[in-house]
Amino acid sequence: MITMTPKERIAKLFTREPIDTMPVFSGQGMVTMDAIRKMGIRFPQVHTSAAYMAGSAMTTAELFGFDAAVVPYDMCTVPEALGRGASLYEQAEEVLYPTVPSKWQTLDEVEIDPDFMTKARMPVVDEAIRMLKASSEGRLALGTWVLGPFTMAGQLVELDVLLKGAKKHKEKLEGFLSQMTELVIEVARHYQDLGVDYLSIREMGSGTDIISPRMWRTFVMENLTKIFSSLYSPTILHICGATDMIIEMMSETGADALSVDQKNDVVESRKKLGDSVLILGNFNPYETLVEMDASQVEGVIKKCIDEGVDAVWPGCDIWPEARKENVEAFVRTVRDYGEKPSPAVGRIAARERFVS
Amino acid sequence: MAQGDLRDEFNKALSDAVVNMDEDAARETAQKVIEEGLSAYDAIMNGLAAGMEIVGELYDTHEYFVPELLLCADALYAGLDILKPHIKPEEVGTSAKGQVVIGTVQGDVHDIGKNIIKMMFEVAGFTVHDLGRDVPLEQFVEEQMKTDSDIVALSAMMTTTMMGMKKVVEMIKARNPHVAIMLGGAPVTKDVTELFGADGYADSAGNAVQEAIKMVSRLREMQGGTK
């Protein structure tokens, strides 16, 4: 029985109050080509126009009945505003997300323009958030995200310089990551001030398939803790890839919820963290929504819920070429199977639902 | 000291230099190998590459992570730069005279895994045509045809760029079905490799090391090299 608005449902999920059923949303890109084609535009256009960015997020949410709309879609808005450029692949036939064409080659070259928030496509994202806020009329939740300091650093400086620096120039790297932390806080606070309903910090480049748990504690944990203590709730920490060895440290950063991908053993994470921590995840969006037969999607989503997530989140962006029938199966299964309580979030009793 | 003992000592020192991320030690030992008139090829395969094999195992057991892999690779290159010009063509044999085209596909600028695989191909004596990163798909096909390379190695870190690999596989196989195609990157699985019609895969930097090592090991076996 659906009795709450999407926005109420998501707000209460993050405060761990009882809800009517599990919301269908994500902390990362959820735009689909179905929506983009419906608008009569091409994928590269959604990154450069506030109207197309907001429109495609809203159209996707409406097409599939999502509880939220999320912008932006690409990870180059800040690097571009800092002068590193953005390859938009405007002529590409296939879906290609923008990339950073010219990273700084050394930490010494890095120069942060104090006015970066007004440069390049930063105002486009601001405007898209304002437009979404206006068009959702307080019904849908509005989500956004900022890269975490370690991942942001990897978007600005060559990744091998960064990773080797962790072993060779510890203090220099720590100084740079502190600078990145301030920058992430500035962007994230700005989006919160624009009125987003939830905000993810995507520290995707810091899983233990890349750096060790010890390095994570040294270079990532403290900075994330500072970020979450500087932001309003609700916030989510998302890390994709291997997270089993760092899940407890992730929980200590102060984020309101943790988002993990399919590599995380949620049953084990739940045992480690207990039932009061919000865990979001953890299906493989490409495999489930693009490759799989639609009839198999239900099993994947049910497994996530059975293993103990509080909301079923894709482990990464929903791939824009997701198959319509698969996304529909994802939404349907979350709504139906998500009627029962999750470990951290109860459900409104049936009687109360009728009253409200 | 007998030359055999010296060879073993140097090979162990080179292997240790790679494992311990010690560029200076790799450089110094490589120089000694040349000064003593020992086989540069043997030192590369049974010293440096053997060390990288241990590094791959340390990565698998979560003792080493990507930063360590990169520093081990730097040590390997430090030794390789000195030894490579001294390889005698007759030592390499026919099996390692192959050529490989390598690159990260369009839309992807992650190249750590690609660079590690490239290094292992170089160790094995292949001529490597590195197209870099964010490479337009057609360029792989053109470079393979131009160089008549035996292997094309494609890397994609993200699911969003992995689809480009399928096109490259189709384009190359249509022209020359005998070209071996290796796919690498986090989203690549055995199923994807089969679905795309490619011949091999590596899903992480560590796995890339392992895959390349398998290839190098096969080469060493063929040539009767010992550790």
C-alpha cells in the first residue's frame, strides 16, 4: 500500500523512521536512453544544458516511477571548472560519458582557481538542480553527488602519480588531499544550500582492489570524516569495488548511510555493523538491467533485500541503455518485496496506512 | 664464484629488487649482469619477470595493492632499460618475436592495468604498439592491419566503455580471425569475453599481471628457462 510521497519516503528512510514500502532510487546517475530519446535529444547534450539535464532526470524518474531524480551525470564538472577540460564525445554514436583529457602530471603543478564554482559547467548543474526542484513540486526527492577527495584527486592528477605518492611522498599527498577535502566540502555544501534532499560522496577510487585498508585509514578516512561532519544530513558514502575489508571504517566516517556494490558481502557487512546502520546496494546494474533476461531481475533484487539492504541501490550508475522491461522489473520487485521491514527501517503498520 | 652461482645470485637480486620496489637495486644488479657478461634475456625472464610473478601473488593475497604494483613495475623497468639493449636475438627465439597492439578504448582514460600488461609484453620480448588511452575504436583495427600484429589487447575500466571492445573484436576478427584479442579491465568477465568473441581477459591489475605472467611462463617453458 503506497501512502507516502517519494520525498517523504526517502526522508524517513534516512532518519530510520517507519515507511510504507522501500523507495526506488539511487545516489548515482539514473538517466536512461528511453527518456533521452523521448525528449528527442542525444546523450552528449544532457551534460551541457541545464534544461536537458534536469529534463532527462525527471523524465526518467517519471517513466519508471523512481522516487528520486539525480544530477549531474558525469565526473568532469569540477575538473573542467579547474581548467582540466572535458571530452564530451559529441560525435560518438555510442553512449560515452565525458572524461578529463588533461590531468596535471605532478602534485606541484596543481593550482586551484578560487572561483571554480562559477566556471565551465558548474552553473549548468546549479541551474539543473533549481529546475528539478521547481518541477518536482516537492513530490520527488532530489539527489546529487560529489566525488570524494581521493577520487577527485585522481580526476585532477594522473592516478599513478597519486598512488605512488601514497608510498613515496606521504606528507605531500596528505596536503593535497586536505586541499581536495576543502574543495569537496565547498561543492557539496553549495548543492545542499540549493536544496537537494540527499547527497552522496562517491569515493569510488578507494576500494581495496586499489589501495590497502591501511592506506584507506591514512589517506581517506579522516578526510571523509571531516566532510561528513561539515555537511547536513542525509549523506551517503558510496564506494564501489572491494569494500569488505573497510566497511567498518566506512561506517565510522559519520555518513548517514553506506552504499556498496555487488562485490560487498552484505550479509557479512550487516553482521559487522549491526541492524541500525543503513546499507544501500548492491546489484550489478549493467549485468542486471542490460544483459540479463527481464525474468531474472526479480531474483537479483530479492536477493539484495534478503541479504539485508535498506534500499536496493545499483552498484554504479544505471547504464543509460538499460532495457525498459528490466528496469520495470527492478521497480516492481522493490515495491512489492520491499513492503516488509529492512534491518534498519521499519514499516508503517497496515492499520496506520489506512488512517494516513 | 662460478658463473652459474653468479647468475642465480643476480637473478634473485633482480627478483628481490622488483618485489621490494627498489629501483636502485634493480639498476645496479642489471649493470652487474652486463659487466659479468651474463645473459640479459635470462636476467629479464628469470630475475625481473620472476619477481613480478611473486608481486602478482602478493596482490592476490592482499599483501600488495595497486600502489605497490606500480612501484614494483618501476623497479622492473629500471632493470629492463639496462638489460634490453643487450638481449641477443638468438636467445629470444621465434616465439617472442610477436607484436602486440595495446590501448584503452575510447571514453576511458584509466591506463594503469594497460600499462602493466604492456610492461609484461615488453618483458616477454614482444614489440608493443601502445596507442595510449581514450583511443578511437577504428584506430585499433588500423594499427593491427598496419603492423600485422598477432595480439590486440584492449582495456576498459568502466562498464560504460566496455561495449566499445565488442565492436573492435568484431572489426578485427572479420578481417583476420587469427588475431588473438585480450580484454582487460574491472568490468570484463569470462562471460563478456566469450560474448564479445575475444580470446582472453584480465579483470584487475593483479589479474593482468597473472595473465601476462601465464603468457611469459609459457614462453619460458618453451625455451627451457628455469627460475
